[in-house]
Amino acid sequence: MTLPSSTRYDSKKDSIFAVLLWSTVFVSGAASVFAGLEDLSALLISGSLTLLLALLMGWIWFGTYYEFVGDFLVSHTGPFKESLRLDRILSVRATCNMLSSAALSRDRLEIRYGTKAYQITLVSPLDREGFLVDLRLRCPEADLTKAV
């Protein structure tokens, strides 16, 4: 069976992450308005920073996905990107680990690619089953028994 050279999986998104991301933008916007009541230049500066924050949060919210590209699993999180060689993947397990990662859901997969504690990456594919099937085909030696 020939695998496609590139396959994309969108990130699953929890409402709690939506609240956290967008409330940050809202609070920043409200602070800009209050700063602007005292000084117009403060409104311009803080409003510009709020706009940049909103653009970054939007990019992260709408630009988080995972794709298999050749011999790599690439995690995209807005402007950030992590590439992981498929032949380095040792195991995958289900987790609710809340470490900072390329995951917008608490329903995550921990991908271990080394023996050290920090050699993991966390993902939250919307199509979890499809992602695991694809990963199993691309990494037959990896232990995926704890991923479901």
C-alpha cells in the first residue's frame, strides 16, 4: 500500500482553550480602552499591541494542525513549527497532560521520541483514529497500544 506523501490532520479544539485564548484578547482590549481614557497615545500603543495579540491568537487557533510530510510528522501551531522524524518515534499514549504544546484540547496524544523525559511532543488530532492508523502505517515499530 502506497501512502500519500502528505496528509493533514486538524487539531481538536476544546471550549476551555477558546475561552482562555479569546478572553486574553478581550481583557487586553478592555485595558486598551481604559488606558485610552487617560491618554490617546496609550490607546494607540496598547490598541496596536492588542491587535497584534489578536492576530497571533487567531493564527494559533486557526493554524494548529499536524501533517505527515515524507519522513516527518510536522506540528504547526500558528507561527511555530516542530518537525519530528518518524523513525525516531518510540511510542504513543493517550494523555490529558496540560504541558504547553501544539494541542488545543485536553484530549491529547503523547508522542515519545527518546528515552529522556523531555523527548515528547503532544498533539490533539480531531480525527484521532485516522491519525493513529496513518501513524501505525508510517511507524510500524512504534508502540501504539496505549494510544486508545
